[in-house]
Amino acid sequence: MSASTRPTAINAIEAPPRSRQSIYPAPLATRVAGREKRPLGDLFGLKNFGVNLTRLEPGAESALLHRHAKQDEFVYVLQGTPTLVTETGEELLRPGMCAGFAAGGAAHHLVNRTSGDVVFLEIGDRTPGDEASYPRDDLRARMGADGKWQISHKDGTPY
């Protein structure tokens, strides 16, 4: 989309969903089945940070439990009551609550353990050369020079 055809404002729920459902290899990808991301920031050509409108169906996870080495993340709950899971515990969130995760901080993810959908905004910066670590899974993600995630086992062997 060129700068001249980008919108200046949209109804977020009408933004097209991300075509690729997950960067995770099978069978890990099944844990985020039921997650739908609408990349809002991309529609406006944002380069420094990303914004996703994310919906989790009952039983879905926002991501695997992870932390970023260089990128900060922020979530704001719009609908539903997701469980925020970190390495140190769990907390039930409700609409209007938010949570932030500084680069290198606590590993985290959201889980929808309810019978209704959860909807939230997730905002993160796009610092080049980021890596994500996954304390509970044999997975490592490195951002390549092309801005795409490269996935491997923790020892570096490819999936």
C-alpha cells in the first residue's frame, strides 16, 4: 500500500486479519489456534512501533510464554477477562486494564480460559535485531535483517 492510498482513520474491527496465523512450528502453533490479529499499525505505514487488535477465542493463547531481548510490549484489554501468565504467577485482567513488559523483563502471555472472546490491543516497538526466548518451550526466535522472525530450537538447529 502506497502512502497516497493509506487511510487516515478506520474502524479497527474492519481491518483485514493477518494472513499468517503464527510463526510457531507445529505442534506449538496449535496453542495459538483461535487467535486473530489485525495489524493496525501496518495499515498506516507505522515503522517505529506496531499495533495489533487481537481476539482470542476460548482456550486460545496470545503467544507462547516469552520475553523479548530488545522490544517493549504493552497490552490494553478491551473485552473479556484474559489471564495474564508470567513466570511468577497469574492475574485475571478485565476491560480497561493494561500491562507492560520492558525488554528483557518477565516472560508473559495471555490465555483465554473463559467461554467468551477476549479482545485487546497489543503495542510493541520494532527495534531491529530482537530475539525472543521461551522459558517453557524448546524455541528461539531471532529477527533477521529482513525484519522477519527466524525460528529454531534453543540450540540453534532449525525446525
